[in-house]
Amino acid sequence: MSVLHVEGVAKAFGGRRVLRDVSFTVEAGEVVGLVGANGAGKSTLGDVVAGTYAPDAGRMTVLGHAYAPLSAHDARHLGVGRVEQLIRIDPSLTVARAVLRGTELADAPEPRVRARARAVLAEIGLDLDPDALVADVPRFVHGLVEAARVLAEDTKLIVMDEVSASLTPGEVQGLHAVARRLRDEGRGVLYISHRLPEMLEVVDRVLVLREGRIALDAPAAELDPARLVVATLDGALPRPATPVRIPTARPAPDDASTTTTRPQPSADVALEVRNLRVAGTATGLDLRLRRGEVLGLTGRRRSGLREIAGALTGEIPAQCDGVTVGGEDRPVPTAAGSAALRLEAYRPDDDAYGVDPGATIARTLTDEEWGRPSDLRSEIASLRGVIDTVHRMNVATLSIKTVFGALSGGDQHKLALARWLAAHDGDVVVVHEPTRGLDARSRREVRTLLDEATAHGRSVVVVSVDPDELTECCDRIGVVTDGRVDEWLDTHEMTAVDIRARILAAA
């Protein structure tokens, strides 16, 4: 008997039909992958299955019984749970209480809760102190905490929605351990992901959602990442994206041009940091970033990567022997607790876009005042720029009047990054996970955004744990170990396979 049977499900938001006659099954003891381009409807389908949205048409059954949940909470009572990458967990809970919340042990004595939680965490290889507060655990690990929880509850079907997007290779293996354990217990898993090579390691079958319909249903053993990319893009291999011109109140440089190839960095040094030190972590890092270069930093969770990134942006106190920006030495603070650098930084978290989810796309991408008669020409030009941006970045929407929060997560990410790059004109900026949760075409569009920025002389530091993202976006990649860069990888001289292997070996 199927754990989940979906037949003829449809869902629309306003005039946009997101799901159209979707039908599929998830068998007991099966992990089914769900992939598709950004805006194809994957998360909406996950929302429908997990009870967040009710379908407009169609029907679902769980273990042969009619299934029509009224909410996500109701869905859990009916045996269907969901694990999300950016799930919100009460920060006042301990990790142990978070893992066992909602289970029969939720109110058990502390020693019993701690022992059970420690066993579950060890089973999936998640190195967390059960007594630590959720508030003190990095946000990107919350999804793994929630994944550990589903092992401790009687859920028949689990929807895993992009949980692996911000995880290190080792943490992904922990997530896969959860999926395999669920499969061994006879439960079903719907695994949504854009990281195709990793997904194929754990799923039994793959569904490709394209334009709101199931376009392919095939055993994972018959597929590879390249074929899946073709399937998600309607049979067309992804082409280099057209450079995107972002509307902004400031005039564009006179030499603004369009290019479809990654520009070579200049020999000029944009930023040099000598002997960067973070107490207890970074013991002496030398960093040199060329003008027009995209430089990547990666490493394990406890490698010092997070602390180094925080030191670059001034969020974590640090000291250094010297800082040179654009060929000029800058004064370095020497007082304890001071910041050596304060580079501008972008993070693709759900609450860090800096935009109003209720604002329209047009308002989001335009910083100018509207409504004054004297600004009519400027307003028209800005709206044309917004339309051009939406078109070139393949945003799935019927109108620039669509509110930002109604877009797919991938489209929100692309537009938010484009807006941020237009609004922050520092010569050197830090960007965390610029292609997280994006499909192959969207990843190329983001790379084009970075290329366009560097073509105008800016330099970018990309912080990520995704080897494929780093390989595609960066000119050089520094692998951080024990608070210092242990190895530099040049993407112009190495193949993607070799770079991935070197990064995974260090992890």
C-alpha cells in the first residue's frame, strides 16, 4: 500500500496556476526525490502535502485513507510531517527538548530526554550538545535538529524541503542517514532538493516537476545530474544567462556593458589583510583579493570559517597586523574587542532580505520616490528596468505588481541579491551562499550578477560550504582548516571534479 497517493492536485494563487493535475505516489520504505526549476511549484506541492495549503482540486490519501489536512499541525496528527531548511524552533529550548518536542518523551524527566536526544543525534552524526540552547545553535543546523526529531515521532510520511541547501558534505551525510533510517522503518520520504548529485545518492525514484506538472517519473538508478538538468529545463541545456541591468537611483557607470563570460581579475590588489586573528579560532590568516576577483572561502563548521567571515564584516572582534584597501594602508584598531574590518555582507536568510514581503516587485526593485509629476520620466524608466530585470532573470510572475512574498523562494533570492548588489556599492563585499536553493539556470544568472559587478571593478568574497557553488562562482577558493587557509584552489586551472574532490577531502 502507498504511504501517499496524490491524484489530480491543482493549486493557483490569484491568476497564476502553480500546480496542474499533479499525480504521483510514495510507497512505504521509499525515498522519492522532487526536483524542478525555480518556480516550478516544488515548495507549493510540499506545502499542499504537508497541510500548509489546501489544494484547489484533486485528492490525496495516506495509507489508503482520505487525507485532507486543515493545517500543518493537523497533518502531523494524520501522520505527515515536514522538515524545512529554515524552520523556526523556540530558541529557549535545549537541543534535547527541541529534538523530542511533540513526542511521547516531550515531558519526560531531563536525564531521560537528554539520553534519548544524545542517541538520536549520534545516530545521524550531528555533533551538538543536547544541553545547548537552540538560540546558541547556528540557524542552518535547525533543519537537522528537526530531521532528528522526525526519527523520534510516529510520522508515516516526511517532506524534506531543501534541508541540505546550507549543509556541509558531512552534514548532508547525516541528513541522508535520517532518510535511510526512515526508509528502513517503512516510512516514506519526499525529498526536495536542487543539489542533484547529492540527492541521487539517497533517493530511490525521482519526480521532475515542470510548469506545475509531473514531467518525469523515473528510478534514480537510470538518471544522472546532467539528464535531470535537461528534464527540468524542458529538454534545453542551460545557456549562459544574459547579464542583468538592475534599476537603481544612481546613474550606471559610463562603461556599463554586457558580457557572457567571466571577466579575468585585475593584477591590482583590492584588499590585503595581514595576520588576521580571531580569539580562539583564527591564529593568523593572510588574505589578498584582486580587483574584479570573486574569491571563495569554505571549510567545515568548526574550521574557523564562520569566525573568519564574521571578522571580515566586523561582526566578530578581530585583530590584524595591517589592512590595505585599493593600494592604501588603513588604520587598524588595536583595542580589545574592536573590529579590524567592516565589509558589507549579504545573507540569503528568510529574514535578511531587507525587503517587505508585502511590497510589489516594482516597489522592491525601485528605491526612487513615486507619484511626483516631475518624476514621471524617471518613474517610467525605472519600471522599464524592473520589467527587464524580471524578464531576464526568468522570474515566474504574471506582473511586476505581484507581491515579493508570493514569488518562489528561488525568485525571491535572485531579486533580493540583485537589489542588494545595486544598493551596496562597496569596492569589496561579502556574499554568503549566493546560489543556495537555485536551479542550474538560476545559478548561472546569479553568477552573471557577480560577473557584472566584478567587471565594474568590485571584488567579492563568497562564503559557502557547497563545492559546486564555489566552483561555478569563484576565481579562487580558500579551504579553511584550524583557523587558516590550508589550500588555495584556482578554478581557472582545475576541473570542477578535481575542485570538488579537494574540498570534500578537506571536509
